[in-house]
Amino acid sequence: MTVEIIGVGIFREILQRSKMPLEIKPVAGNPVTVFTVLETLDVLYEGQFAKELYLEDGKLNLWTRIMLNGRDIRFLDEDKLFVYEGDTILISSVMAGG
Amino acid sequence: MMFQGGWFGKLLRINLTTQTSMVEDIPEELLKKYIGGAALGSKILYDELAPGIDPLGEENKLLYTTGPLTGTDAPSASRLNIATKSPLTGTVTNSLSGGHFPVELKWTGYDIVIIEGKSKEPVYIVIKDDKVSFKSAEKLWGLNTFDTQTIIKEKLNDLEVRISCIGPAGENLSMMSAIINEARAAGRKGVGAVMGSKNLKAVAVRGTNKVPIANEEKFKAGVKGVYAGLKASPMAYPVFSKVGSVSAAEPVAAVGCLPSNNWQNDKEVDWVEKIGDKGLAETDQTNNSCYRCPISCSQVRMAKKGKYAGISTEGPEFETVYSLGSGVGVTNPTAIIGADRLCDELGLDTISAGVAISMAMELVERGILADEDGLGLQFGNDDAVMRLLRDLAYRQGQMGTIFADGTKCAVEKLGEHTAHYSMQVKGLELPAYDVRGFKAHGLNYATCYTGADHNKGYSIQEVFGMPVPYPVERLDIKGKGKLTKFNQDFAGLFDTITFCEFAAIFIPDQFQARVAEMISGATGLEFTEQDMWDVGERLNNLCRMFNLREGFSRKDDTLPPRLMTEPLKFGLSKGEMISKEDLDFMLDEYYEARQWDADGIPTPAKLTALGLEDTIKDLPQKG
């Protein structure tokens, strides 16, 4: 399946573009979640995603934000974290401006 | 009263009618409670302006207020607040700007300058330490803001003098006119028209009084804390120093919330690539810093090619990239540079002017209004933007006459059938965030004491993902009342101590503590972190009382009809809007968080707790 990835801030720099399609190959019996997508990206970009996304204790860095179809995943129930064909995942470092 | 430090404890009161000035002591109790900047300015206006006065009449006052950190070594803390009753909104207002003018003003030895009355002929004021003089501005009237500053410097034979002035827009009383301090704008709410209504072209200042610091050790500890906080920030130096405020375009556009074509957002465009930091990267660029600011965010950009080649501007800031870019459908970054520069020359608020032009464009495209002057008012036509900007400032031509005072006034002239296209709250045109996708930011637009002002309650949690005081879901409406109170009181403090908003949001979890340290050190008085929160809350309650006294009520805490009835059409916020029911829900929450009643009226208990007992007599009578 193909999902759209949007990178903001440091993640745009890692992707070297603001958005890109990402092919995910589901493994039988394992539904694809947001975290599957993040792992795929991390492999593709040789650890750069995990370095920015996770703290040393493995928890998500509060100063980053991941959205699935516009919704912050921190506020989604576990059963809402599944990813389907055509979904959009936005990954952002904290930003400023105005 | 001798102050130990921070404040001089003096205000300069200038009467333009009589061309006289006098110096007054500022009571210590007043300074302790209201500190400076926005809170002190609002308090003086509350006490000295009779309800219902005409903002462009002789009775209105124009206040330049500084804070106890202005002109000290405190980083990012030397801004200027201009307080007055706004002609655009009818509310009390505070409009701030940076640069170097604020420091020079403070060094004259005054914390506040109050300008009253109206001169018979155009004048400018020169304040050199304790000497005040009035000079004829007959030959300056009509000049743009940059020429005005150059000529005043030549006349005074002083290249170091710092100048605050208006351009043709302020002279012609456009309610969208700004006061330009060097190249910085105290841009919003028509403060330039107030200056113009007094026949005052400029204020030139030169000072030699060093601001005393009462407790160097404590002050330096606070300063060091701010520097350390900025250094640790993931945004301050890595992003903001390099790109400036335009960096906001990326997170806002990524979720489909950069308004375009008068908030119709009817076309999918990659705005960041076209006119965001990517688009603007095609221009020559250098930094310019406000006094004692280590971040130096302001970008001076020059167009390299095309019809705008050679034009440079300090900016454009993110707001202008929206208002004179996506908002009017312009995708050429050099055209935005040209329009930004023109607004600074004319002394126009880029946000209100851009939104007014975008409304005119939509009315023409929909066939509601004929483009009688043949400006070519279609989205994307940058030539039309440049032509109409001039017409707005000179209040000339069909469109210039209709829109010179903003979109709310335009509706009054054109008829209620055009109200749907007027993107303003309390008369103030909307800044660059489509709040259909940022609910607390929308609640701030609805409730902010001076109309839709993004700087007075910025939802950094929703827009930028800052997890302070806690992470939030931008699309939820629940919990946004409490959050908006937090954001508005946070902003109330930085407006009061004239600290830069950007620097403040880079240290959001320690801002109050660092400020308390610095102010305690500077003044020799003891301020706690809680005192700092109280200052912000007091400001918001005092301004609410000012506006209630002017006749504002819950019905004015609203949003433009378009945002409440038209869902977003594309992107990650598709389908979102803030319905009337959503807004009512958030307003109820907000009033409760503020301890106001269901009509949005502060309770006597709240006012008393904040030391605002003297305003209780002005509470609206019910029944």
C-alpha cells in the first residue's frame, strides 16, 4: 500500500522534500500502524528518524508531533492507529514563527 | 520618589494643542502593579479616557510605554508599546514594535510619553533627554516614512536620532495605518491614524540616561537564564536566526491552514515552495537585529530579478507572506517584497491592507462589486495589489475610498450582503492562521481584547506543537477555554515587559520565572513567578473592563461567518470549521476559566483578587 509522508522542520530536511509517497509492504497477520510506517522510514533513512523521534528511554519526544490524517496520534486510541491505503502521515519537529 | 533601577519613575506628558510638556512622577505602587508596556498603558487609558470618545478626536491619547527592562542588557526585552483607543476596533489597544527606537526613547529618562490634544498645523516632536521641542512638519506632510526620517535627521544634524513616524496612510486617517519606528511597524489597529488625527508626523528621540540596575547579581542571573534557555531551544538559533518568522509558513501550510484567496482556500498550492522560506530563498538576504537580541530574526531581503529587482525590505514577515501573498493569491515572492516595502513607505498595516484587498478581489470576481477604476482586481494580480495599496493610503479612487478603513467599514458602505467576505473580528482583519484547523487560536481571535490579534494569545501548542503547558489536539474544542486563558495571560506578560514574543515562546516553560528574576534584579523590588502570571491576567481583565465600558459584550466575541459555515476544502484539515455551537461551547469554557459570568463579564470577586476593585463601579448593569 502507498501512504503519503509529509515532513516538517527537521523531517523535511531528512526527506529532502516536503512530501513523498511511501510504499509499505504489509506482513500477513500484522496490520500496518503508524509505528510500522515510522520504522520503515527509519530503515530507509538509516536511523535519522528514530534519532529525532525518540528519547533515550524509547518514549516519543514531546517536542515532535506525528499526525495521522491530520490527527495527533497522542490523542488517538490504539485502534485508530491503523494505516490504510492513501492515508497521510505528517511528522514535524516543534516549530516557531508568526 | 527615587527608584533603585529599571524604571526612571517619570512620565512625559505632551499637549499638542498648547504645544507644552510637563514631567510627572509615576507612583511606585502603579509601577509595581502594572510594570510597564501594555498593562501600564491600558491602565492610564482606563483612568484618563472617558467612555465613548472618538478615537480620532482630540480627546484620545497616544501613549508610548516602555518597561523596566527596556534599554538594559536584558536580551530581547527592549520593545515599545503604543497604547491608544483604536479607531479600527473601538477597543483599547496595544501595538508593539522592536528595533532601536524604544531604547533611545527610554534613555531620554522617561518610562512613558503621553501625547494629548491636537496641533493646529502638522508638527513633529523632538525629545532630547529633558528637552522637548515642537517643529513644523509642513514640509514633511505627504512624505513617505523613510524620506521623513532622512529629512528629520538632516534637519537635526544628527544621524543617530531615532524616529517614529507616520506615512501618507496615517495622514489620511486610514484606520489600517501604522506607526513606523525606523523600519519596524507598530502596525495594527490604526494607531497611525490616531497620530495623524493629532497632526503629528513624527517623534524623534535621543537619550543619554543609562538605565540603573538595582541588583546587578540578581539581574545578571536572570539574563544568564534567558540566554541559556534560548541556547537550549530547538528552534531559536537552529531555525529562527536563519529564516525568521517565515518559518511558520511550513507547519501552518502543512496542515492546510495557510489562508488563501480571502480565506476561500479553493486551490491546492504548495505555498511553502512558492512564497515560504523556500520561495524567499531566491532573494538576497541579511539579518537585522533589535537591540540586545541574540536571535536577530529579522531578515532584510532584496529582490534580485524581475520587475521588483533592487527593491529591499526588512521582512517580509510571515504575516505579510500571507496577507500580500497567499491571501491575495500572489505566488511571486519578489512581489511580496515590493508590496511589503510599499506598505512600510506608506505606513500601512500589511495584514489589514492585504485582507482588505483580498475582499475587494473576491467581490469583483463574484460580480458583487465592479472594478470601476480598472485596477485588475483578480487574485494573483500583483500589479493590482500595488495600485490598490497606494489608493488605500491616499483614500483615493473607488476601491481606495471603500476599503481605506478596513473590511468592517467596507461592509457598512457596501451593505450587509458583503459581510460574508469580511474577514475580521471586532474590525481587526484576521492574521495568517486558518483557525478552522486551530480551535484555540480561533477562540483567541474571538475573545482577544483588541480583535483578531494572533500575538495576544498565540496557540503555540496547536500551531507549532509546543508541549507547554501540555500537548493538545489542535482539532478538539474541549479544553480550549483554559488553554486560551493560559496563552493570553502568557502574552499579556511579554507585552507588558516589552519582551519579544518569539524569544518568550522559545522558553515557554521558564518565561515567568526568568522575567521575575530580571525585573527583581533591575528594580530592586521582589517579584515572584506568580506575580508575573497575575500581571498578564490583570491586563486581560482590565482591557475587558475597558471594552465593556465601551459597550462590547459576548456577542462581539465571535468569528467571521465564513469560518463558522464553510468547511475547509483540502488537506489535513479538510471538513473543519468552527460552528456557532462550537464557538459557544468554547466561549462558555473560556469565561469559566477566567471566572467571568456567562455573559463574559468579570465577577467582582475576580476583579478584587486582581487588584482591580476600582473598575467594579463600571460593571454593566443587568436587567
